[in-house]
Amino acid sequence: MKTTGTQPDLEILFEDNHLIAVVKPNGLLSQEDITGEPDVLSLCKNYLKKEYNKPGNVYLGLLHRLDKPVSGVMLLAKTSKAASRISEQIRKRKVKKSYLAVVSGITPANGILTHYLLKDKSTNKVKIVHSEIKGAKKAELIYHTIETSQGLSLLKISLITGRAHQIRVQLSEEGFPILGDHKYGDGKFDEIALHAHIFEVEHPTLKKPIIFESKPPRNTSWAHFSKSNIL
């Protein structure tokens, strides 16, 4: 297994001349903010600079973000052409993303959730609103219940839209808060049980599907389903 050799050290799932896919751990920022804490984008730039002896600034395009508490697959572009082509796929909803989550409650076998969301920038929190509210954005997802145990459910979630905090707030609204989600739900555990499991995209130059996959961390929240093949 190749890693970035940075601090913290990131697992590299894939790398070629155009892309690099890594696994973001819980608690790491996707990109730099005012706190100055480590972030995926900066760590990967440092890796490329050292690995390939690149002088000056290193180009690396951030294609998408994961919330700080959330772990999982992140894909970055090593060239502006790759960044442009994949960003276009994201805008046209051609990219497939699936997540794994452990929630409180026993969920139906399958479900489609549709809500309208509004983000409060002052609190960095999203709420469910009526569709006619100014600024409201439609959010849709599909989920499948993989397994239930001890009043908990293990879900596989596919995003139709990509809204901020979408999975967290939509599941909470339905009465199935994600374990460890201190902002929207069940904060009994330290780490949120939400993991970006699969990211599928068309390669920017090869023009064929490429799939990046990562299993969630082995912490307390996921241990209830330790026998599940998907974990």
C-alpha cells in the first residue's frame, strides 16, 4: 500500500499522470481554512512536490469535498485538463458516489429521500425547508439497508444530488440520525459513522469508467456490523 508519507499519512488508492485518489480520515479538512489545520489538498501537494522533486507551486485541483468529520475516497486532479473534464462530469451528474452509514433505528429495506435544503452560513448548518423558500435547493438520495443489528441499521447510500451535509440532515429528518453526528443527530460516539465508499468517474483521457473504493475505519460505530462483507 502506497502512502503520501505526510503527517498525517494518507493512503493512495490510485495515481497516474492525471489523477490521484486518496482516503481521507475522520477529522481531516478537505482544503485549508482559517484554522490552519492539516488538509487533504495541501498534504497531497506536499507529497507530489517531494515525490517528483517539483520546484515551486504544485498544481492540484480539488474536485469535490468531504465534511471534516467524514472519511472516505477523495479524488484530485493533477492537471487543469483533468480538473475541467471531471468537473464537467460532476456538473452533469455523471459521477456516481456511494456512501456507507450506520444510523440509529431500523430503516425500511430501501428508500428514496427528497427534501429542500437551506444552509445557514453563520452556523454552517443545513435545515429542511419548504420548496418555495428563497435559496432552497432540492436534495435527493437513494438508500439500501444492508443489515440491521441491535436497533441500528447499516446503509448504502447513493447520491442523486450533491448538497452540503445532505446525507446527514436528510437521514436525521427521517428519524434515522447517523451515529456520531454531533451536528445533526446521535453524538454518542466520537467519530461519525459516514464514509465515502465508492467514487466512479470516466477517466479524463482514457474515456473509460474508473472506480475508486475504500472501506470505512474499524471504529466502535462500525463494529456492530463487523461480519458484513461490505466492511
